[in-house]
Amino acid sequence: MSWDGGFVFGAAWAAYRGSSADNTLHAHAALQLAFGLDAPIRLRLEGDETCEGAGFLIRPGALHAITSKASVGLIYLEPQAPLAFSLLDLMGAEAVEPAPSAVLERLDTKGDPEAWLDGLQAAFPAPERRLDPRVSEVLQRLARTPTLSIADAARGCGLSESRLRELAREQLGLPLSSWLVWRKLERAAREIAAGASLAEAAVAGGFADQAHCARTMRRMFGVTPGMARSALG
């Protein structure tokens, strides 16, 4: 089987519906909700631990790979998204945990990814916990100007660069640099979905070259752009 389903991109989220295929251990810079559409989903974790169930919540930075070759639903929520805060609040201390039934019940396995997000957002409205407005401002600056350095983005936000990095890691659950790389991959993926060549997508994402983009995507998604192209195109 190949990754021959379809990716959908939204504001601070992305989702995939389709068959799962080969992937190596990888770690997203996003909260992931992974679930089986017509059968349980199996994961391999760091240390060759395995788990199987209807669905799992996977923290940003948690190493994992999908080992079941079946139809799956995958939702990626950037850590600053209100829904990510809501779902993280449902988790305990583990990096990967079974998704609560209250979450899985909101997912129509026959529906499309947009409906999944609508159902989850209706069931889990924005929590009281919010991203620090200074971190939020910096993320917005970095999103608007991808070539901006973290040091430049920090100017005027009332934080030193070192304190910004510390606070962002505390609130996002991962280094700010990893969030930036995730955004670069998103830009490259959107370009591939729009019909760009893999080399063109790498340049658009801000990578040094196609090989750099491929290495980064394998590290964060467990697949190369070539492997993912059928799902993105």
C-alpha cells in the first residue's frame, strides 16, 4: 500500500485521510491525533515499544511510526492552536496515550477531515489556558515573514531572545526552531499540492536544496516528499 489518500491544510492544522504505508520513526512539531478508519491503528514507539488501539494522541516531539497498513485518519494541530491546548489537557504525563472516547466519538470515520475538525472544535471549545501574547505575537511575525530570524522576531515583543526561546518551549512543548522547521515543511507541502516539482517546493519552503527538504520531512513525517507526493498531489 502507498500513501494514496489526501491531505487537507487549514489554519494551524493539517489532516490526512487514506491508507498508511511505509514510514520510519519520526517526531512531529505538532500534536497528532491518529486513528483507524475501519480497524485499530498500530504504532511503534521509541525503544521498539508497540501499542494498538482505536486512536492515539501523540505529543509534539514524540517519536513514533505507524505500522498498521490500513485506512487511517491523521490530524496535526500546531501547538499554539486552541484545540491543541484542549486535547493536551486531556492527556496525562505520557508522550503517546490512547485517545479518550469523548474525542473518538466526535470523528465520523466516513466523513471528511474538515468535518473532523468541526466536530472536535464544537466538543472542545477554546480552554481558558492561552498562549502568552508575546509568544503569539512572535509566531505571527514569523508566519508572515518566513525569512525572519528568531532574534529579529523577538525585537519589540518585550522579551530577550533567550527568554523568548525558553517561554516558547515551555508553552509549545518543543523548541521554537522546531516550530519554524515545521512551518517550512508546511510551505513545501502546500507547493507540492499545488503542482510544484519537488525541487521547486524545497526552494519555496526555504530549504537549502531538495535533499535537505527530504531529510527534514523524513525526520518529521517518516517519509520523503517523493513518498508523500501521491497524498499531496
